[in-house]
Amino acid sequence: MRRFLRTGKFRLTTGIAAGVASVLVVLVALTCSGVFGGAPAETGIPLADLPTGPGAGTSAASPTPAAPKPASGPVRAAGDLDAVCANTYFPTAPKYSAKGPHPVVISARDRLDLDGRSARVLNRYAYSGSAAAKKTWAPAAKQVQVVACLDLIGGGARVADCKTDVAASPKMPLMVGRYRLTVYEVSTGRKLAQSSLNGTGKACPWVVVTGSDPTLYTAVDDAQLYRALQAKVK
């Protein structure tokens, strides 16, 4: 199934995944209207201040989280590491030791209504000219020690209305995205840290994939992720 969407001289063609009938591909113009103010900055507990280790940060009133399960095989490709965000670990992966740097992969889920995850590479920091920086921020999958799981958990204040080329929904609200960032050791599934971040962008995106949730969310930028992760990665 293919759907063609037009806005002015631009046209986007995309394949819609089988079984996800509600997914729409929306081409969003750069022009936004109704901006009511900037998105708030990061909030929550800094990564370095959080307790680590099994059971850290839990209370008697909180349910005991399920123990992570070992994977049936080793890490072969970067996509395998998304499983770490689903409570799976890879016993043969390099250990997280006191001495850094600790190669990291960022696995992001930026929709509330879709389960897919995608890799985030901090290009500005990974490809700054240093071989060490590349090995840390854009490592080979088999060398990764930690996975940072970035998950959209809700929306905050409305910051804009974004125009679309869909007659039934000519505008989509852009809300402040609220995210949870959790860092795990790949070889054990141990939670190393957790914090919360708010997306700071205010511009409407060019292209988005939406499901049942007719809302856009501001994204966490690379500089925010770098600041949040460097204490556990360096």
C-alpha cells in the first residue's frame, strides 16, 4: 500500500507497514503558528546523582521489577541492542568497569502509540575528528558496554500548531515531549542510571510517522543527550 502526500512543490512517497493500518505519513511545513513560549529545559535527577545497582531507588511500596533475562546469542548488529531496553542482556558483551571510556548506543522510542525503536548517534561528538570519540559515541556493536534507552513518556505544554497536507487534520499540536533516559550495562542488564529530559525544540518537523496519537512532541537534542550521558560514558 502506498500513499502520496503533497504540499506545494514537495511530494513524499512511503510504504506503510503491513498490519499498522492507522499509520499516516504526514508532511509538515516549516511554518508554525501559535507559539506560546519556549519548551522548558531538562528536568529530573542528574544521572550521576542516582543510585545504581540491583534494586537501587526502589521502595517497599514499589513492585519488584522482573529480573533481566540473558539473550540466546551474542550481539551481532546494532539492532540487537534494542533488546537491552526490553529487559534482555548479553553475557558475552564487554563489562562495564571503573575505567572508561564506555562505548554507548542510544536506543530511542519517540512515539506513544508505536513500539519501534531507532538508533540515535550523536554525530557532533562521535565524528569530531577523534578516534577515541568515534569508538565511544559510534562504536561497533560488539564493543558496546552500555545502552541508553530514551523513551517518550508523555506531553507537556503546547508550543505550536503545525500545518499538514491532510484535509481531515490540517493542523497537529506540537507539545513538549517528556522523556525517560535509562542507562543499562549490556553484559548484565544492570541499571546504571535514570533521569528525565524535556525536548527543547520548537520548530515543526518536516516529516513524521504517526499512529493513533494525533500529536507531535518536541525532541531531545544531541547536546542534551551528551550532557546527560557523559558522566557514565567518559
